[in-house]
Amino acid sequence: MSKVIIGSARGDENGGARGGRAGDQTGGEVSTQKWYKHSKGWMVFRPKSPAAADMIAWDMQAACDNSRIGYDQDDRLTLYDAAKSVRFDCAKVTENCETDCSALVRVCCAYAGIDLPNFNTAAEPRILLDSGAFVELTGEKYSDTDEYLRRGDILCTRTQGHTAVALTDGAKAYDTGDRTLRRGDRGDDVAEMQRMLLAHGYSVGPDGADGVFGAATERAVKSFQAHNGLEIDGICGQKTWKKLRESKKTYTVTIRGLSWLDAEDIRSQIPGAEVTEE
């Protein structure tokens, strides 16, 4: 039984794609629903930054809660234009406007500081990966169930169709299986460990959570172990996994040339965020 809630732009007040009135006339044009297995199959993309994931999910929820935002493919960019003046905060959009599923995901990414070009769902996977801000999570446990999804994950159909954002965590969102990892390993488990290290403030190299256990990741593991009273061997075994989960997580967000992104907005939306500006 699905437990994860997703948010998306779903259709106009007439059940179609075009010709409706601006704004959400029914409460369901842009709204939440339980995760479901899509007939075209889901691809899943996770933000490398936990802070960005939280902001994407927060903005999607705000869009779902704002009756000023409706669905229409012909006017799909009017939300983007309206939201730009309020730093892409969908909670602050006060004029009736329209979007569609992919245009809304773009707005949510912009709120998180990820500037993407205009795209549809056919181009979305390439656009997300080319941005360098996301990793693709592969395998049936991500595409066919909601158990391993996390808040802020972006779902996109394998062929042109639909896209949505996970708003809650799945039952096994942080279940890594505790596989022992060491330098030279690759894969989703490595990327998961890297994301947890990043959430604790340890750099894993310029490519972020790329799923490659290289020298920078080994240094991060050793630093984490040293700061948490663990054996400093650079190997992520069960004790290191446990400490990664139980230690307090903080987020460091560095703002580079994004004048619209206000540090106080980040702090208000992500409690515990440590914000620096460059």
C-alpha cells in the first residue's frame, strides 16, 4: 500500500489540458495524491543537496496549497513569470496563473537555487542530469515502489507523460542495507553514503554524490570517523553507517550570485540550516 504523498500539476478544471480559467477552480488542478505506479514507468532523480531536496518539496507543497495556481498547457509559463518576482516562492504568488507538470517542477527547482531551461517531460531527465544537481536512482525498488523514495525526489515518466515531486519519505527511505563500502566501490549505496556525509557537512569532492568511492570520499569518511570516536580506517561499515544515521544532521547552504535567494528564507524553511554567502 502506498504511503508516499506526491505533488504535481495534474489537469484543468474540465479534466483536460487546455482552455480552462486561470487559477485552480477545483482544488485538484495542482494537488497532492498518493504515489502510484505509472503505466509508462517512473524514473527517479534525487537532488545531490539535502537542502535543495527540502526546498523543492516545500515549494511543490506550497503550489498545491495555492488556489491561484491552476493548470493549462497553453499558458504553462505564466506561473514561472509570476513566481520569479517573489523568488519562486509559490506560497507568495497572488495572481491567477497557470502551469503544467514540468513547468511546475522547473519553478520548484528554481526556488531551490537550481536554474533550469524550459523543458517538457521528454527532455526532463537529460535537463536534470545535465544540471549537475541530481543523480538518477535506478532499479525496481525506486521505479516500481515508493518505499525508498525521499522527500524532494523528482519522478518523471520514461517517455513523455508526467512528472511529480515526492513530499514525504518512504518506509525504507534511509535503509541502505549497511553494505560495507570502501575505496573503489561504485553504485547507489555509495551515493547514499555520500549524500549522508554531505548532510553532515563533509565534502566528498567536486562531483558530489556521484556514486564513486574515490580519494575525496575516503577522506570524508575518515574525517567523520575521527569526529565521532570511530576507528579511522576510511571504510564505511556497520558502526559508521549507524553513526551517520544517528548523528545530528545540519545543512550548509552557500549562495553564489543568487541575489533573489534570501538567507533568512532558507533558515525559515529548513530549521538548522547554516547559511553562508559568497
